[in-house]
Amino acid sequence: MTWPHAPLREFTAAGLTILERQLLTLYRAGIRVVHVDAAFAPEAVARARTEKM
């Protein structure tokens, strides 16, 4: 496998965070509900709080 492989290049080009890439991968696999612990995704929690204000 060469680095970065095609899917990662696609995600990086789209400017997605690591969490967003993982969620998109799960969504494509058919998983629609994901619970994220704030201790493991501080950037997503901070962004969500900012968007609600």
C-alpha cells in the first residue's frame, strides 16, 4: 500500500478532521448512530458548543 492511499487523500483534500473522517467511514458502512465520549474528541465538542451559541 502506498501512502497516503486514495481514501485518505480524498478526506485530507476535503479538509476533514480525524473524527470527521472516522464518522464518514462509519456512515458509509451503514452505521447511523454513534456516541462520542467528549474525553476522546475535544475538538468536536468544542466545535459543537461554538455552533450552538
